[in-house]
Amino acid sequence: MTIFHLRQAYHDSLSNMRGWLLDGSVSGRLTVLDRLSIIDAWQQEMVEYFTKNGYCFACNKRLDRCACPHDAPEAPTL
């Protein structure tokens, strides 16, 4: 998948999220915290989607060309 396909999928998904969150009949009972939690989860899914397809979500470069600081997975503590 190219970055252009990923960006199109991102924009389509963003448009769907906006429509859903602005539709009072669907999300009218959600609190601000609920909305923020949904947006945060959606953004994390986008990060994972980009990563799965070999691109950095932040800079849109291939992962092997990305210079963005990425958090290393933490070792479990005992």
C-alpha cells in the first residue's frame, strides 16, 4: 500500500469520525471524556494501521527512513 492510499484511508476515516461525533442522534449522550477517549483510540488505530503498512503516522515516511522519536517498548517490571 502506498502512502497515498494510507492518507486517503485516513481522510476517509476522519470524515466518518467527524460525521459520527457531530451526529447528535448517534453520539448525543456521550460526555466530553467519552468523545476524547474515542478520538484517542481512533488515532491509536491509525498509528497501528500506518505502522502495519510500513509508514510512520507522524511524518508519513517509510519506517526505514523515519527519524521521528518513537517510544521503545518498555520491559516488564517485576
